[in-house]
Amino acid sequence: MAKYKLEFKLKVVKEYLEGNIGYASLAKKYNIKSEAEIRRWVNAYKTQGYEGLEVKRKNNKYTLEFKLNTVNLYLTGEMSYQS
């Protein structure tokens, strides 16, 4: 389960975007440990909208063959690390 609910994040982000309160004040007001957390929410919302605030955790399972092929493509220079 996520530490903060989507609706709560949206409320905090919208309050920040209204321009009346800064990161530090919001963190104190809502008892959020870090201003950086709010900054991440705001940036995610600005770039991706509502979906940027959703938690996207998915455990992908890859076969050994896929992993070896991926490493081989990287080592031969056919694919970058990020690809």
C-alpha cells in the first residue's frame, strides 16, 4: 500500500499550484517528512498529469534467456544501457 493516497497527493499539489504556499509550509502543514516528496509530486503532476501521481509498481519477471540476450546486446554495443 502506498504511504499517501492519490487524493491526498492531488490536494497538496493543487494547493501548491495555487501559489499561496511553498513546499516547506505544505510539508509542515500536512506533516510530510520531506519537501522533496512534495516537489516530486508537483513535477510528476506537471509532466504527466493525474496519472503521474499514481503509484506504478509492477514486479516484472524475465526469463534467463531474455536476461542473457539483453546483456549480450549491451556488451556487443547493439543496445545502450537505458534501452
